[in-house]
Amino acid sequence: MIHPTIGRVVWFMPRTGDERLQKYDPPFAAIVCYVWTVSEVNLLVIGPEGTVESQLNVALVQEDNEAPTDVAYCTWMPYQKGQAARLEAEIAKNALAQ
């Protein structure tokens, strides 16, 4: 699990039927601006035209969780998932070596 922190970049997925963003293919870039829990954050979402808007109390879907179909959510980018996996592998390797 990756713990969210303020300033991290995530992918934002708008809810199905969001008329403002329907003509664009998600994901959209978003910056974490507040952390409620490891699975809920506030975001500053950057739209495809460079506009910004806030999204409050957005579900942060971690790898083991299923993405919701009826509400907006965010997720980590593949690069961040890869970095976290490498870090976990390194920690496990070092623990075995001790």
C-alpha cells in the first residue's frame, strides 16, 4: 500500500456520466492537497484544457481494491506502483539478509 501525502500526483477518474469531462478520455492529472485517510483524499484536478478544480473526499483506490463504478476516484500512476513495489522488494531483501 502506498500512503498518500500532500503534493503527490495521482490519476483522477471522473464518475461515469460527468458531462464536463465526457468528451475526454481519462485519466486526468491531480495533485493531493489534503489527506483524510489512506483511502480518501482531497484533490486539485487538472483538466485536459489546463483548467483546475477541486474534488473533495475522493476515494483513493489502492491495488487490492476494486474501482467504484458510480463515483469519481483516483489511483496511483503505474510508475508510482512500480517504485513502491521495488522499495518493498528491497526492504524484504534487506530483512532477509539480517
